[in-house]
Amino acid sequence: MSKVITRDALVAEARSWIGTRYRHQASVKGVGCDCLGLVRGVWRGCVGDEPEAPPPYAPDWAEARGEEALAAAALRHLVPIGRDAFGAGDVLLFRWTDSCVAKHAAIASSASTMIHAHDGAAVCEVAIAPWWRRRLAYAFAFPGVSG
């Protein structure tokens, strides 16, 4: 039987990362993380051991490879949901332009807010403004989510 995870627990874990400085490829609460590192940290805090280690990646990995690697990894471990059906605790993936692959991840804290690691800054909670909504490419739920 899989572990039951509540949306409140996912959001609380994501919020506990707020203020963690942006650091490419890192995933250490209070020390540094990037957007993938935040999702990995929430996984560890709520689900358990990470199902796979991410490969090393350069800041321009998406442009260089042109593959939906982030979405493919999400499909291996998360539950796909409709882009307009996400709720608190769900993982959101964004693409900067229509021709670019999805390369930014966030955790929805409500239907209108998200928590993400912003390059050059820190983990923060922001509104999912129209700019973000236009760039939303995928939404996923963590396995075993209830409530």
C-alpha cells in the first residue's frame, strides 16, 4: 500500500524551503536549491527517498538538448493531471516560449499561488500571474495524494 500524503503537508514542506538561496543543482533546505532541487526536497520530506538521482545538468540544458527531459522524469514518478486541474501541492512545469522545452518547476500552494526557486534569488511564494499561466506546460500530482 502506498503512503498517503496530504496536500497540506506538501505545501507546508514547500513553504519550509522559503528563503533558501538559489543554487544550481543543489537540494539542501536552508543552504541552496534550484527549482528541481525544491521539488526533490519536497519529495524527500513527504514521500521518502528519491526514486532516481538527476543527472548533472548545465543551466542551458534544455536549449542544448531540446528534449522534454524534465517532463519525462516527472512522468516516471508523478501522476499527470490537466494543466487547469492543479491544486495545492501539485507540481507545475513551465516553458519560457512555445518553442522551448519545459525547464522550470514549482509547487502550487493554491490555485492561484506557487512556491519556486527563482534563479538569482531564493525560494519564494508568488502569485500565478497571467505571465506564468501562459507558460504552464504540465501539471502533476505527487503519488498517494489525498485531501
